[in-house]
Amino acid sequence: MFVREVVSPNHDARVGSVRHLVLHYTGMRTGAEALARLCDPVARVSSHYVVEEDGCVFRLVPEGRRAWHAGVSYWRGETGLNDSSVGIEIVNPGHEWGYRAFPVLQLAAVLELCLEVIGRHGIGAANVVGHSDIAPTRKQDPGELFPWAEFAAEGVGVFPAGDGVGDDGDAAALLSAIGYDVADLTAAVTAFQRRYRPEAVTGVRDPESLTLMAEVKRLIGQ
């Protein structure tokens, strides 16, 4: 994969190993705007990579350094995921500026990049997450149009087949076992649906969502 170097000043020393991969959308009108912001020292935000809609990949921060992309975050008992993650920003206007489907060339580049990062660091499937998974009260990205099922089929993350059976129907227990912060349960349910049930992002703990939660829990071995 050809990667263009665009240096961001917004990073610092990493503490510990890389254990998570976090996917975002940029949520800005253009990729150029996003790159400018991620490289602006005043903004104090960054990511390791940005993937443009045409599939062009930019590296802003070396993976051995901590980029500032996750913010206040939680996953499977860990907080402050900047310490332990590689962040990939996928150029898309997002819900504020006209959220749209991700182009084929872009998705192909993101998939290849994800597989490389996962391979380099031995990141487990349960720790491949979206920004909305780790910050459900604040974030929606990469959103319900991101093809998580297709990525899981290629070895990036997990996705339920939808033919499982529920267990005790306790959404808080199920989501907590998967990795979510359930302090705001409705937000956690919404984030789960945005990823695993994009046709029904309601925040309602309906039987279909509970069944999918139980299946995801089993997929990650919890």
C-alpha cells in the first residue's frame, strides 16, 4: 500500500502497546479541511491515518506515537484509548454535513490498511471498534452506512449472522460483556444498533437487538 506522509504535530509518547483499532469518519465537508484540522497545532486533534474518498492514504502520526483521536473513551474496562489504539479517519461529511455511502475505492483502501495494522500489532477482533462504540454519548462515527459486516467477513472485527438466540435479555449485562460503557444505557444500545443493526437505530431494547447482542457476546468469547 502506498502511503503519503503528511506530518501532524499533534501527538505524544505512547504508553504501553497497541491493543485497539478505532475507525472514525472525518465529519467535515472535504478531506482537505479534515487534513488541515488534524495538522493544526491549535486544534490539538489528530489521527494516525486519513483515507480519502478516492482511496488515497495519508499517514499523519507514526503508529509508535499516540495520536489524539479517541478523546474521553472506554472499551472493555480500559479508558483513554488514545494510549492503546491506532486511529483511522475515513473522509466522509458525516451526519452534520451530508452523510453518504463510502466509495468502493475508499473502502478497499481502509480494509487493506486495517488488515495491515491488525497484523502488525496482533489486535483482537473484539478490539476493532468505531468511535461511537467507545464514546456512545458523544459520537456517531463511522456511522450506520459503514459496512461492518463486509469488513468482518474479511477479518476486521466481528459481525453476527443474525440467526442466533437470545439469553437473559439483560441489555446492560450483554453490552457490558461486549465492551460498552453502559452508564447511559440508551446511548450504548444506540451505538450497538448503529454498528450491528443499522436499519433500526432507535435506542430501544427490542428482541431483535437483544438477540444480536447475545450473538456478538458469543462471537468475542465472553
